[in-house]
Amino acid sequence: MSEVQKRGLCGMICGLAGIFFNLLLSAGKLCAGWLSGSISITADALNNLSDAGSSIVTLAGFKLAGQKPDSGHPFGHGRMEYVSGLVVAAVILFMAMELIRDSVVKILHPQQVQFNGWIAALLAGSILVKCYMAFYNHRIGKKIHSAAILAVATDSLSDAAATLVVLIGALIGFFTDWYVDGYCGVLVGCFIFYAGFGAARDTLNPLLGQPPEREFVERLENIVLNFDENISGVHDLIVHDYGPGQRMVSLHAEVPAESEIRTIHEIIDRLEKRLWEEMGCSVTIHMDPVETANERIDELKKEVLAMLHEVDPVITMHDFHLAEKGSHTELIFDIVVPYHFRLSDEKLKIAIQEKTEVRLGQEYRTMIEVDKDAYLKSNINGGKDHAGK
């Protein structure tokens, strides 16, 4: 069974279990809310009913995400899983607003709530069921890295907390003369709204294009840098996520400029195949030739790297080479800095040029391209600097 099929099976199991448990809880709470006249219990029942609908959406999302690529969607339909998670979040947010509105009405027009032992038992049992649902959805969601299932797990946990609030409110109303049912309904709505907001954030980020997990980047770097001694560095890593199990990766691998092109090309081909087999991602690698037998370039690399670290130790460098321009020598290289670096690109270039003139002489000019590190400040060279040191 392929990884996509396993994901689809896990999604189906979680979806069917969610439909069954939520319909069961909703039916019981609707009866309890009708008999007791409690807006908070009725609100909790409607919340469970919406959860059943959300489970149906999640189930449909996994089914659609498992479809094979076609002419209209050559990279598959994996992002449908994220879309389904976003729909679930939207339903949660809508229900939260409705429940808060109805609860405010109950605060303005309070009524005595009928309460007995079997209603208390029903609410307590609901809390246990929801905690169990949160547990297994979280475990499966983590295992298959599913934002949709993790959103369902978060929602189940908030439901358990909301039902606990309802139970406490019912007990307070039973043993005292305080009419807190409406206030409990507002708290339930706030719990649900917070869960919906978190679920929306977690499913929207992959659709917008968030960076991959640090573990994924580090594992990929480790494979590349330890594959062959001719590969001395990696940079310009880009990861496109078309849904779980469908990642497209491109990167630049630094190789000796003096090597025979067919030999290096064969190495790169084998590396791309290795990454597909071990990580399940389609990889395109650009061969970036670097001088490895030129002592002058090696010395200048060290000098420039030392200057960069004087400006800020976080700066790294790659693609270093020289260009003789008659009266001066151009030092051409790319540097990598984090997003929101303390200096603008122009000020950073000026600072590096000034240090170059002081340290190497005015006959040296710098031609610098500034890149931003999109992958959590990952050490792209796995312990080596970007100059291939």
C-alpha cells in the first residue's frame, strides 16, 4: 500500500469515527437540552452536529486528495486535504458566532434550567468521548502529517472543554439560584471560536506556501552533502508543496569546476533518484561549478567570510568567484540573511564594501546578491559555510 493510500485510509477511518460519535452525542444532547430548557446544552448539541458535518467534509477531502494526477492537475489533488480543513474551520467559526448570539439572548432573558442525574452523566460521558477523539485524531494526524485531522483533534479538545463548562454551569444552576446558563453558552462559543481560528490558521498556511518542516530540510541536506565527495555545498533550496506526498524540490549543488561534466552529471542523476526513493519528493538539481584548486580564490574566500562574520555571524555565502576588470578586481558572491535582518540590503552591501576596502584594498570591488533564508535559518551546508569552506 502506497503512502497516499495509507493517508486516504487513515482519513476515512477518522472521518467515519467522527461522524458516528458526533451524531450520537448530538442526539443525546439535543434531547437533554430540550427537556431541560438549557441553551448551553442545546448549543453544545448543535456544535456536535456541526462536527459531524465537518467529519463528512474531511472524509470527502481525503477522498478527493487521493485522486491521481490528470491533465488539469499534473501535480495531483493533494491540496484538497488542506481545502477540506479550511472548510471545517469555517464551519466551526460560523457555529461559534451563532452560539454566542443565542447565549447573549439567554443572558438578557434568563430561564430556570431543569437538571438531573442522567443529564449530568450524559455530559460527563460526552467529555470522555471527546477526549478520546482528540487523542486518536492527534496521534493519527501527527503520524501522517495531516493538518485537516489535527484541526479535528483541536476541535475535539475544545469541545471537551466546552462541555465541561456546560456541566459546571448546570451544576451551579441546580444547587443555587444563579442563572448562569447563558454565560456558559457564551464561554462555549468562545472555546469553539478559538478552536476554529487555530484550525483555519493551520490549514491556510500550507495553501499560502509556508516553509517545510526543519526536519525535512535537515534530512534532505544531510543526504545531499554526504552522497558524494564532489558535492561541497548546497544553496538556493526551494520546496513546492502540492499536498501531502507531493513535494517538488529544486536546489543548487556546488561541484568542482574542473571536474568532467559527464561524471558530475551521473552523480547528480543518482542523487536525484536517491532523494526520490528515500524522501518521496521529485528533485531537480542545478550543478553550480566552484573553484576548488585555486589558492588565491581560497584565500579571498576566507577573508570575505571573516568580514561577513564581523558584520553579523548569521550571514553565510555561496557562489564566490572573481572577475578581473583591468584596474580592479570584482569579488562576486551571494550572501544569505534571515528575513527582517537588522540592515537593509543596500546598507548591508555598503558595510561589506567598506570592510573590503579596508581589509583588502581599494582595488577590490564587491558585487553582491542578497538572498533571504526561507527555511528557519537552516544551515544549508550541514556544518560547512556557504563558501564551501
